[in-house]
Amino acid sequence: MKTLSSAIASGHKLTRCMAAVTIAAGALSAHGQTSTVERSDSTPAQIRQRAMIESTHMITGGDDQAARDSLENLLNMFYVDQFRHAQDPRAPYFMFLSKDGKLAMGVGGVIRIRGYYDWNGSIPINGFSPYAIPIPKNPASMRRLAATGAGTGLFFTILGKNSFLGNFMGFIQGDFSGYNNSDFKLKKAYFTAGDWTVGYATTTFEDTQAEPSTIDGAGPNGINSRTNILVRYMHKFKKNWTVAGSFEFPSSSIDADGIHTKACSDYLPDVAAFMQYEWAGGESHVRLSGLGRVLTYRDLVAGRNYNIFGWGAQFSTVLKILPQFHMYGIASVGQGHESYTTDLASGNFDLISDPDKEGKLYAPTAVGYVLGAQYYFTPKLYADVALSEQRYYPKKNPGDGQYKYGLYGAFNLFWDITPRFEVGMEYLAGKRMNFNGTHGCADRVTAMVMLSF
């Protein structure tokens, strides 16, 4: 391939290099013959993923063959990721590749606009969280039409291979979901080399691949989802098995009143781990995850500090039923892990006041589950359905308007008009039940337009 300067001088277009993901066999012809997108033995999800890779343009100073060989490996590092979420951005539209094909760099972004309409009582936030359903309903806000660009963001990535580090990737992502859903906010910043990851990344306790896709930014309320600064080791062995463990910087949510109890500074890391078995080329898996943490508070009555052990356990799975049909499942339980859940993270539920002992706090129990399915009508048109619940179990029924459980349901349809331009529609339904029997429901229709570059 000519260098960029000579290509511009001659008026030629830069050659677009294409590659297939690891789970796909074969490679593109050097002369643009039959594309891997058209292979009949590929699933719609694989075809869609290859289309994303093929839409990436490479700017390189090396030859065509080196670019093709390197692109396959480097972009696989970006897309084939245990912690890649359905709402994560796609690879940059343009990537610079070094002459030796060992380093690629790109700056990309996503423009994501969501517009929604609430009726039967509106939720006063952009994310559809059952915890936020108002009880009683506000007669001045029974219906609401709104839109947000909070999903819009920018990111930078560097992909490479090195004799000492092996395959490595650096990734920085920010979006406009900060204060007032418009300020720029750091979302991720991490470095992965071989089996190690260091930085601000998705917690090891979360299984993003087992979460149904939603347009709603909050997602199902029964999942465990959080971003922590962490050090993680993850290793795949015997082809089908993966193990991972991490030390993660803590951030506890303790309901101390400042009169009888006081929250203490976190001083020990949270520890998360999982073991996973996968099959069907990685499209199906079962995973067992665990979380352990120490929550510290001060008993102001007794004048001493106490450490409470918090824990979480999760089973998650993705099942390939047919090439175009997948099912998802997540079930979790724990005590003192509430700040890792999507619903209860809205309050201070890791430790709460003991109703029988003044000055004492304890870790209540929380249980969550998610059931979902995804069906591809074509590689460009697919739908997801999700049902989720989060339940909260304190020692005693407080008998007041405190959150008891929340229900979440979603049905959506996505259409990739091009590999970089996607639109979608979604219906959402939710319910919040309180301990005193009061409850509220909400309905929402959301539309999305998304452009990745």
C-alpha cells in the first residue's frame, strides 16, 4: 500500500482493509472477492460484528498483506472482550496502523440521541429505574415528553502487540452524562496487557454479555453493574474455561444517621472473581461470580468501630438456542452489595440501622434476576425482550414507604441501517412496591438514533 502522502498526491483512495473475527473462518481476498459477511455458516450476530470491523478504514504506511493480517488480530482485541457491553462504542471509523503492523491508534465517538414519552405517571430521570417511580403519582407530571443526548461520547484507543507485553490495549472513554446530563464525564480509562487489566473498568462481578440489549441507559434493574478502579487478572485455559479475579477500590453506601452511627472511610479493597465455561464458539456460557468486601462504621453510642463483611454471589448464562436466537439469564443474591445493583444503588443500602440495637448497623439482603432473549430477523434487524426484578429484604418490615421491590420490562427493535448508523424503538414498563403496600407504575416509549464514527 502507498503511504498516505503518496496516496493523496496521486488522488487515490486509501485502501480499506477488512478482517474477520476469531470465530469466523477465512479472510477477505486481496482483490475484493467474496466477503466473509456472505458466508452461509455464520450466525447473524457474527455477520453483524464482521460488518462493523469491515467498516473501519485503516491508514497505514505498510503493505496490504501486513495490514490485513494485523487488522484481524488488533480489532479482535477491541470487539472480542468479556466485558464489552451492548451500548459500548464501536471501533473508530479511521485507525492509524504502524508500518510493522504492530500498533494501531484511533479516536472515535458515538452520537446517541434518545427521545421518550412517559404516561401513566412519569419518571423524573432519563434512565428508566423502578426505584425512581414516584409514589404517590404527581398529578402535575402524569405525562412527559423529553429527549437526551447523554449517551453521546468520545473515546481513544491504542491496540498493539509487543514481545514483552503480548497483546495490549489502552482505552479512554467519556460521555456527556455528568451533571445535568450535559457535562463531560469520564466513563472508562484502563490498560490491558496479556491477562492483566489496570484502570477504571467494569467490575469483575458484572457479566455484561448475559445482559439483554436495551435502548434505556439504565438497563434492567436486577443486574449488578458498576465501574471501579481495579487490578484484574483473567486467564483462559483448556479452550473453554476462563477464570478471573480482581482487587477493586471500594466505594460503600452506608445509611448512618450521624447521631448514633457514622460511616467510616473504606480501607480494604473489594475482591471480585468468576469462573466461566463456554461453548458454541463462545456464543454460549455459564458463569459463577463472587464478591467480598469489608464495610466499616462507627458506633457513636459505644464509641467504637465495627467491620461488617459484605458479599455477593451471581449465576449468569448466555444460551445459543438457534443461530439467530439467544437467551439470557442472571440471578444474584448478597448482603452489603446493594451499591453494585442498578436499583438499590440509588440509596444507601449497603449497611442500614439495626431496628433492635441502637448504634448498630447491619448488611441487609438483596436478590435480583434478569431473563432475556434476542432474535435476529436479519443480520441488520434484531429484537430483545427483558424481564427483571430487584428485591430488598431488611431484618424487619419497616411498614413505611421504603422500597420493597421493583419490576422492569423491556421490548425493543434495533435496525442497523449501516454498520455505523443504528435506529431503535423500545417499550418499557415498570413497577415499584413499598413495604406499606403503596405502589406505582410507569410506562415509556423510547426512540433512539445512533451514529458511530
